[in-house]
Amino acid sequence: ATERLLLERSLKGPCWLRIENPMPMENKTAWTQFAYIVDSPDRFCTLEEHREPPRLSALTLNLVTHLSAKTNEEEIVMASGLYTPELPVTEAPS
């Protein structure tokens, strides 16, 4: 569905979108702070004015698993992560 929306509306990123008449979702399906729904793909359009892209927060997560001899299932034995709170979208990572 996402690919079809991008192709049909000629959305190329990164870009800013104008979304008309978004309605809050009652039953969120993702772990996001905000979730909205629109009634038609025609409600999306790109903004022509230039704006600075927002900075992103990113988490790189690494899990190490081990096969348990008792349960014969994979268990997480180590977890590590690297959190970057202000990741620029337009620059290469340093």
C-alpha cells in the first residue's frame, strides 16, 4: 500500500507533506506517539516551499542469542545498543 501511494502521488523523499483532514486513530497499530488516518490518498501533497528536514532519533540494536539445552529455544544472552538523538538526514554520518 505504501509503494502504491508513493508512486501514484509522485512522492519522492525526503520531502515535507501536507496531509489534509487527518483523523486520530482510535486503535493504534504501532508504538508511535501519534497515529492518524485519512480517508483518501488524494489528501497527500508535497509542499513546494523549502524547509529544513527534521533531525531523527535512531537506535541501533544488537542481540546475541544462544540455543538453550533445556528448552531447545533461542534465548537472548546479550543486548547492546547505540542511541543517536540528533541524527541529520542530509549529512553523511561521521
